[in-house]
Amino acid sequence: MALKLNAAIIVALTAFEALADLKRNGAPPLDPCAGITCTPVSCREPFVVKTAAETGMCCDICDTDSVEAREDRSWTEGMTGGVGPATGADVVLCRGVVCPKPLCEDFEQTFDGRCCMKCPASKIKTLADFKMDYKKKEEEEEATEAGQDLAGDNPYCECLQLKLNAAIIVALTAFEALADLKRNGAPPLDPCAGITCTPVSCREPFVVKTAAETGMCCDICDTDSVEAREDRSWTEGMTGGVGPATGADVVLCRGVVCPKPLCEDFEQTFDGRCCMKCPASKIKTLADFKMDYKKKVEEE
């Protein structure tokens, strides 16, 4: 056990010393094409050979500007990104959430207070379930270690002490390397190190902009006479929400955009804030939790 502990300490010290030296001196530039063997390229028209020097890649390739190959997306037909949130979900906290479709019948689905419906008979755990199980396991292990007998010739105590000593040495070494780095300062890194630029030829109305003019690593083609407007036609018919309630404060609620209540108009109520609310909703919003917390603090 002592030999293993000494070996671990030596490895930790060597690693941190190498790390500190690397931060002081900087990492050497890496060759991304190291170990790659290129084969001769023969292209058919309208494709032509583009050398590695022209493209900045590791090997020569076949390329053309006269052929447009559109990506085949026919395999996505009939697929869906998921379903919307549950009916009783918070319309504010769950806005924009896409839920996976439950693999059970509608009458078997249950709502656990979060955004999505869930199958109670499902044996597949979610990430939240795994996190909860991991937290419980950690608490049980801490309780078990606290109850161990650390007196006498207990092998568990001896092993724990060795691990503790190794952890202390590694922590002290790390803090020493960090203090040394702060004292000496880290050398400035060149973001363009290892990047090979190719000659740029621009067609009108584009002109060559040098790296010194743009602050980039290589020369680029740019122009001020061509305006490419973004296509926003897909937003037609979309709305960001509804306006504030009729009885809302016109000063405090100026510019407020409320989510559209998911209930009929005769069911909607006004609670003194800016937006209308569905009284049948069983899920509290963030504003409700803040108000409850404020009342609790005032009572205490």
C-alpha cells in the first residue's frame, strides 16, 4: 500500500510540474495532417482537382462550382420532433418545451408537476431520476463512512488515511502550481498558430480584405455593395403573446407581453398583476412562488 501511495504521489507531482511548465512556455503547434497518407486524385468533368495548398486541407480533392448537390432529407418524412407540454404545465416555465411522445395509452399517462406527460409503468428512467438516485447514493455512502469505527487497527481507517494524505499532497501541489502561474503570468497565445492561409482571388463586386484589416487569420473576400437580407417569411402568422389585462396598471405593465391563457375567456381571472390567468391551473408560476416566499418571510 505504501509503494502504491508513493507512486501515486510521484505521478501527481510530475503531472502538475509538466502542466505548469506547459502553461509557462506554451504548447507547440500541432500538425493536423500528421500521419495522413494522400493518394493521387483523378477527377471527371465538371470536377477539377483542388490541391491541398488551395483548399487548406491535408490532401487534394475534386471540387466544382457548377454542380449543386442538395441534401436528401426524404428520410425525415413522417417524423416529428415531439409533442407539446402537458395541459396542466406552467405556460411560462414550459414555453417552447418539446416533450417526447409517451409510449403508452392516453389513460395511462400521468402528470408529475413538470412540463411533460409520463408513463407510470415505464421502466426507463429520465435524467432527473438518475440524478436523484445518484444524490441518494452519495448521502447513503457519506452516512456509512461516518458510522465506521476509526479507532484501533481498522484496515478501513488505514486505507482512508492513506487516501487522505495523497489527496492533501495533490491539492497542495496544485495550489503551488496555480500560485506560480499567477506570479509569472501566462504567455499570450497566438490564435492563428498552425493555420496555413491560401491565396485569395475575389470576383467583382467582392474585393480582397487582408488579415490586418479584418483581424482574422487569413485574407477574405468581402463587399459593401451586396446586401443579403435574412428570410423571415417562416414567421408569418406567429405571435409573441397577448397584451396585458384590461384592469392592469398602465404604467407598471407598459410593454408587457403575456402568454395566451389556455382556457376559455369566461374562465380567465385577473389577480391584480399584468396578465389574465386560468383559475383551474394547478401549477404555480414563478411569480406565485416568489409571492409565497415573501409572505413567509414577513410572517417570520
